[in-house]
Amino acid sequence: MFQAHDAAIAMPVPAYRHRAPRAKKRGLIHQIIKGIAIMASVATTLAATQALAQTSAGTAPADAAANGVYDLLVGTYTGGKSEGIYVYRFDSKTGDAQQVSVAKTVNPSYLVVSQDKRFVYAVNELPGDNGPASLRGDVSAFGFDAASGQLTFLDKVSAQGNDPCYLKLSPDGRYLFVANYSVAADPGGSFAVLPVEQDGKLGASVLTVHHEGSGPVKGRQDNAHVHSTVFSPDGHYLFTQDLGTDKLWTYRYTPDGSRGLVSPAEWRYTDVKAGSGPRHLVFGNDGRFAYLTSELAATVSVFGYHDGRMTLEQVEKLAEPGFKGAVGAAALHLSPDGKFLYVSNRGDANDISIFAVDTHNGKLKRVGRQSSLGKSPREFAIDPSGQWLVVGNQNSDTAYVFRRNQETGLLEPNPKRIDIGSPVDFKFVAP
């Protein structure tokens, strides 16, 4: 159910903050748009400090997409066996993936590709659980040649928060929204808005929004944790899923400046069950329904959607009945035809739940469950042909490519294995 903000009740509200040091007053909304000035010397210095390692790669044929060949980009956690963003040539006829390049960058745990496929943006998830709270994470921009599978570093800007974990381009492509999870209570969970230049580079944040509040789960909900930023199908609303406050905050996106770039919606947020920890959100193909993972409760919820408002319709548990181990819902994705929803569950479960989607009412019906064959399946992706699902096991240094039955939604046994250090995110790109 959604709950409108009531001035007569003491409720936390997000605070808009400039990218300067954090203000001490809480509960107020501040929006400060700062002019952007990017000096060529700064960009040059940043570029010089980034090493780009690339393996030999052949050029994909011009009709590669028509032949079912795609680029598969994999974001990772570095510091162990991984060096950064890996690019594979993926053949949808066979499910085979061959590495063609790697771009060195720190903890690129989430990626987004521009609509024209010329640019790739990656979070640099810092400082992490044990890092100093004074250290902010970054977002890196890369030029991308889909034909050859090569990434070229362009620039890097501050995420204006800790532990950036999610990226979303605005529908018009003018801004990149970054969610800052923030393990540390100070500065706390936030999202920042980065302008995208015509050459693909990023400008410094023009707006940073801090959330206030907490939840009942000690150690996980002591403060706000913004985990994703997702636009409504019509592009008029921005939803920010906050694991720490058990809320889906709702904002209007008005790039024409009529209400400021981003402003709170009249109803402020949609509540979810206390202690559930909302994480990721996707909309159904026709835009009438939305699906939400709640990490702490290990559930997937179905919402009816209309003009910025969510109405809870269904909640399904991911773990098997009677399961007693640790759980942790993570990613969710629809099949290209919208008929099936897949949801990953970590902890001791380490599997993917498979649901059939009722196209009339959006409701879910479980049809299967598939082990990820490793530990901590954080993210996964379905290839554009709908024939394959690739899932990464972050704590096992493996990814598996499962053949997908498009009629039943089930994943077939005997997947193909990819050895890669701490794989997290996956994005398919047609050359």
C-alpha cells in the first residue's frame, strides 16, 4: 500500500543536498543546481591515471546481430581475480562466450549502456564495508566500439556518496542517475544526477538527494540505503528503492525545469513491509505492473501501477517451504516476451526462482527453481534472443550460461561455464 506524507505525522523525508559537505540540518529538502565546468586538463589527468588493458580481439561481422552474435559486458568486483569490465563475444546459437577485452577499473559492479551503444558507464563501488566513510565512490565513462568489443576510458566523476551500486540513464539520455547504497550512516543513502555530455563524458553532479530514516533490522537498516533508481514507463516518474527505510520513494522528473529537475511526488513514497528491505524494481512490458525484490525478506512483490502510484497486489517468497538458511533476494528480470520473471536469491539458497506471469492481472505463478551452481548469484541477464540466461556467482568466481526453454520458462541442465573473478553485472549489446 502507498502512504501519502502527512504533515501532522513525524515522518522522514528525503533531503536534497548540494555536492558540497553534508548539511547538518535534517528533514529539509534542499535543491541546488550547480553549474558544470569541465577543464580539459582535468579530463586529461583522469584519463592518464586509468590503465586500459585489452586482449587481442577480432572484428565482429557487420551482420553479427542478425547472426545471433552479441557483446556480453560483465561488471565485477576487483582486488581478487578480476581486473575490471570484461567483454565477451557471445554466440546465441551455441551459448558460447569468448573473451575479447578487459578494461581496468575499480569495482565496476553495475553497468549501463547508452541507447546508441557508443558509451558504457560503470560504478566504482567504494569504499566498501571497511573503507573510510570520507571516501566517495565514482562513476566511470567509457567509449565502446561494439564491433570490436573494445572499451576506451573517457572520464570519471564522483558519485557524491558511498558505495554506488546502480545506474540508470534518463529516458531522454541527458542525465545518469546513480544510487549510493552507503554502508556508513554518514553520509547515508542517496542518489546523484550526473549530466551526460555529447561526447559521452560525464559532468559533475548537479543534484544529490539524501534519504533519511531507518528500519527495524539492526545492522542492515540503521540508516537509508538507496539500492536502485528506476524510471516509470512514461519517463515522468523516478522510483528509488531504499533498503534501509523500507520505502519506494517517488519523484517527478521534469527536465524542462517546470518543477525543478527532480521533485518529490505529492504522495512521497510507497511503503513496503517493515524489515523487508526493498532492492530492485522492474516494470512489466505493458507498464501496468511492477515487480520488486525485497532483499531481507527474500520476496518478490507485484504492484499495480498507474500514473506514479503503486498498489500492492501479491507477495511471493523465494525460498523453498521450510527453508531455514540465510537468504538475500537480489536481481529480477523479465523474459523478452514478458511471459516469465526470474529472481535471484543468495545466502544459503543460491538459486533463481522462475515465475510465469499472468499477462491479464500481472500475478505470478511459480514454475521452477534453478540452482546457480555457486555462491551469491547477485545479478544475471537474458540474451536478446531469449534463448539463454547467464548468471554470475560473485563468491565462486564463476558464471553459468543456461539454455532457456521459451515455452516453459525453465532452465535446462548442463550449462556452459565461464571462469571470471567476482562477476556481478551482465549487459548484452548488439554490434
